[in-house]
Amino acid sequence: MPNPPAGTNPSARPSTDDELLKLVTSFGVAPAAPQEQVETPYFSSTLEVPTGLAAPQNAKLTITVNYSVWFVDRNTLAGRAVRDNVGNAVMRDGSRTLFRLLDWDSRAWPYFKRQFEKAAEFWNNRFRLRTPDEYSGLSYPTLGGAGVPWRPDVDCYLRLTTNAKIPTQLVVYAVRPETFDGGDPNYREFRAITSLHRSHRPAAEMFLPMNLKGDSAHDLQVFAHEIGHVIDANGFRRDHIGSRLGTQGCFEDDNAPVCYNEPPGVPPNIMGIGMGLLPVNADGWQTAIEKHTGVSKFKWEAVVR
Ligand SMILES: [Zn+2]
């Protein structure tokens, strides 16, 4: 165990208020306590600080999105699909291509829900934020005389809830798109849509297609990708991996194909067309921790766990 720095020996009783203040400050326990709960239009965020000083634990930063699902088909147009002239439900996808929607049934519902929950789990506990040296609000005096404050890192969690008693932040429209009526030959697959609205509620709406070929890995990628758009706390819509990495042209159009690409040598990214994660994908949590602590998100270095 290192020797305590001069003047910070915790066993020495401070004799004056001044000395006490100096002691407390040297431990970093002083001001700047983080805010426990913050809200963005898209999610709530909770910061739990460790309580037990004996066993070092990280702080827990949990983003919670309260959502509801509509299963859109002929029976439930949900104000988002329309009927064609023979009574089928139809809807345009993210490429403005018209698709006919199949009905949901008792096998498809649970499949969709399971995939959606798995997609949320994909983001859960994947990042750690390093608490910057300049922030003392998460520091604890080290017991036992080392004299060096202990500063926990912050583990990042995601929770999706379906609580009818609190406001819904995300509405998911689940669809089973069937047909393709022409249009852009590059997109024969229903392109998912996530729309973020700063000024009205719910703040996020998502149109998620269930893949009829039964490709669950593909569904998982699409669902987790779209959830990635929701936990972008800024609603800035520059979340595709190319945009996050500053690829040219993405600032103007986050949906340009190049914005789905990551640099060579790293696995295809979740905010592109793969399942890989990079520290830049932690932006939602970095934005949240800035709100909790008042310390710029750029100072909270993210590490993929
Ligand atoms: Zn996207």
C-alpha cells in the first residue's frame, strides 16, 4: 500500500474547520454530487452510485426506454397503414416503397417480442465510461489510510420497459411486409424507419419489419440498429457509424451508403450492417452522463466491454 501523501493522513484528527475542509477536498468528496435521474425526450436515465465502500463497485448508468408495440395489419391499421382497393393493409417503408402487410398471428407475435427483447439486450452492459480525473462527484475517500480517493468507473445499461402508468417514449409499429411493387430495385426488403420528434410525444416511433424468411440474425441486427437510433440522446440523427466517425458526406446525409461503413479491419458495426461495437457507439450514455454530472461527454472515455 502506498504511503499517504503528506497532510492527508486520515488517522490524523483535523483540529480546525480549515483543516477539515482541506482533508475533505483532498479526498475529493466535496461538491458536485451527480444528479440521480435525468430525462431526455427519448429516455430516462438513472445513475446509481456505489454505496458499499468496502467492496469497490462501479457506478451504474441505466438508460430506460418505456415503449409500446402495435402489431399493424388489416385488423389494426394503427393510423399508420392504409387499405388498398382489395382490402389489404399496405405501408411505405424507409425507401418510400409500398409493401403489402401480412396479418399477425399467434406464432409471429411472440417471435417478434422475443427478437425485440434480445435486440435491447444487445446494448445492455456493453460499455464502461472512465470517470475523468477532473470530476470529483464520484470520488470516495479510501478507507484504510491510503489517502488516495477511489473513483469508480461507470457501467452502462439499457432497459426497455412496457409500463402503461408512465408516458410512452417509443412506439414500435411491427409489420410483416410481403410484397414489393416496383420502385427502387436495390431495396426489395422493407427498410425499417425510426423517427425522432423533439417536440411531441411519443418522441420516437419505429417501424420494424419481421423478416419472413425466418432469418432471426438479420432481424436481430435490424432491431438492435434501430434501437441504436433511439438511444442517441440528442435526436441529432447522425448515428450511423460513418457519421459517428466523421466520414465525408455523412453530415449532409446520414443515410448515404458510405455512412454504414466502418474503417477496414474492424468488425461491421451495429450502426452499419453488422453487430460490432466501437466506443463511438456509447454516445447515448456519454450524453446522459453529461446531464447527470455537468461534465462534457467528450471527457468520458468509453470502453467496449
Ligand atoms: Zn439506421
